Amino acid sequence: MSATKNLFPKLHNAMWPGLVGKGGPGAEPFIALDTMLDLTAKAEVNGVKFDGVDLFLYDPHTNIDIDDAGIAALADKVRDKGFVVGSVVAPVWFEGAAMGDATKRANFVTAVRKACRIGRKLRELGARPYGVVRIDSASGVADWDKDPKNNTKLIAQTFREAARVAEDHGERLAAEGEICWGGMHSWRAMVDLLEETDRPGVVGFQADMAHTLLYTLGYNAEKDAILPAGYDWKNKKKLDDALKKLTAALRPWTIDFHIAQNDATVKGSGGHDNTGRHCPVDDPNGKLDIPHHAGFWMRDETGAPTKAFQHICWDGCMFPNQTLMKQQTWNNILATMIKVREKHGWSTLN
């Protein structure tokens, strides 16, 4: 039971830290979905617990071709922990690419269709009251840079095809801006892509606090940097001003939000390309004041809550398994998310 004044947004934990950067050659083993659910369920701060989880629809957690009986079992498993499902991640990268050839692009849309089917079924079962289907371009920055204008048009065309599928299933798609994805690797490129896709209300933006911090620094897109080279992180006002500019451009598109910490460096793990370094929520090298900076995404230019999403989700990929298996890791995360909700949340649905 929540002991806080604000009931929204609901607080979710991502299950994919048990998958991303795990299981490949030289990488640590996967952490099972059951284990991630247990760790999340045991987290508690002053009587407040997580409300739900966001899922990656990929083995070994959830097979994208899972049958209806399997989806029903998944719904029961999540509800048995007292949770609901929020957003789900479509595995568009493995056989698809929004900027690829006809086969790759068709595979991309197929992955979205399969994810939307699972998402809709979870809704019908009463296990998923809100959330989106997460996508990205699944294409590299270097390839995109060979022909930026036409490649953005091609990605947008694929996104529109995926949007038609999403609409048929009553779903929305959120493109997660991240410096490793071509056409989504800078804040300007991301805005350009969303405008080119031109499906507001169906295709929006998923803001991750760690990844979007790197947008301000211009990683992979120096011309789009907002903060100057050699920026002194002690100058908090300059960071706030940069995030104000960034969020003014992307917040109107934002339909899904990840709470995260970042130390302004990049890393990869296993087979994952270098991207924003998710840090533990209490990392002394973290550059974000999470409760403060979350407000740049959660409040509009007048200071009012946007209420653009009913839940927020912690994202902390590529942590060592030793860190992920510590219960205190999740208690610390939950404590920070509670602070975010108390600072920027609301008490009624409407």
C-alpha cells in the first residue's frame, strides 16, 4: 500500500537488465525473469513498493512467438507478485532494421506486430492497464550518416508501417532515443525523425534520462551538442539550461519515461554497442540530480505535470550481476523513484 500523497505515475522496474549485455561470449549469464520479479517484489521503502514491471519480449524471458496460453501464464506470474505490466520492448534488432533492405524492414514490422499482439492480449487479460510498445531504428549511426536525409525518410516510412500495425492492435509506439541508433542518435535527428514519421498520438518518444543526457553532449553528433566541449559539471545552471532546451524539443513527443542515472560516459556490455552508461542510482559519479531533472520531462513549460504517461520505469542496463542481485540495489532505486513521484506526480488519474 502506498503511503505517499501522489498515486501517479505508477512506479515500475524494467526486467531487461537481466538480459541486455548478458548471455553472449565473454558476458555474464542471463538473470531469469522469475529472479528479476522476486527482487522487484521484495523492494520496499517505508511501506511503498513497486507497482509493476516493463518487459523485454525476448528469450530467455519471454519468447516473441509465445502462444495465448503462455501469455496467460505470464500475466498470472506478474499478477502473483502484485504487479501489472506496463510497456513492452519489441525485439526489432535481431532480424530487422528500419533502415535496412526490404526483408529487414519487413522483419522489423513483423517484430512490432508480434509485440503488439502480446501487449493487446495482456490488456485483454487485465494485466496491462497502460504502457506502450518500445522500438528504435535498429540501424547504425555510421550507415545512417552516409545519406542522412534519405535514410531518415526510410526509417520514417518503416515507422509508419509499424504504426499502422500498432493502431490495429490499439497500441502506441515509443522510439527510444539513444546515441547508438542511426537517425535517433541526437536530439535534432530524433525530432526530425518524429516529424518525418508524422504519426503523433501513435508514434512518440521514449525519454531515458541517461541516454538523453548524452544528447546534450553531442556524442555521435557533435554539431548537435548543447553543452560546450570541456563543460564543467560544477556549473549546474548550464546543465539545467541545456536540459531545458532539450526537453522543450522532445517533451511534446514523449509518451514513455525512464528514470536513470548517467556519468556522462559511454559503455557496452556483451554484444551491445557503446551507448549511454547507466549508473547505479546512487553512483557518486552520476551527473543527474534525478528528482530535480526528472521534472524537465514530467512538467510542461508552465510547471504543470504533463500526465503524458501513467507510469515511470527505472532502467539500469549492463550492471554487473553482483550489483543486480543485491536487494539494496532495488531498494535504493525505489527510494529515488518515490522522490520523483512526490516531487512531480499527481493524485488523480485525470
